[in-house]
Amino acid sequence: MPAYMIVEARITDLPRFRAYAEANPPLVARFGGRYLAIRTATEPLEGDWEGAKVVISEWPDMDAARRYWHSPEYAAVKRLREGTGTFRVLLVDGLATETLA
């Protein structure tokens, strides 16, 4: 089942962040991921989303996303974004096994 990585990004240093933004997509593809939405504009419907951008990527499964996230290759690329903003990252299993109720 597919998995989804959702990133909430509040970029404070766009010129420095660009190096990360250029280096990461080929690595995502190499680990089997693909982008569904990149740096998309957001429309807050509830909660504090002011200034946040969202990136959503799809992965073949949770293990593929974890291999990417914990890889030495990503560790090197991730250093490029240090000090460029604040980030929250969530990994979501695409298989719904129960209802909301």
C-alpha cells in the first residue's frame, strides 16, 4: 500500500533553501517516491497555517519512505536545509484500516 510524506515548511531563508530544493527531488525518485504537490499555496480552513507551504510525496510503502528518510544520502542533503526555516514532517500509511468514528 502506498504511503505519503507530508511536509509543512516555513522557509525563512529562500536563497539558501534552494540548494536543498534542487538536490532532493532526484533522491526522492531514486528511493521510489514521487511528488504530488510541491511548495503549493495553502488555503487555511482551520488552525494556524499562516506562512506555511506544504509538500506531499507518495511512496510505494512505509518502508520505502523510511529507507529514504534514514539513508546516508538523505542525511547529506538534509544538511542543506539547516537554518533555512522550520519543518514538520509526517509519514502516513495510505491503507485505511478503520473509520473515523
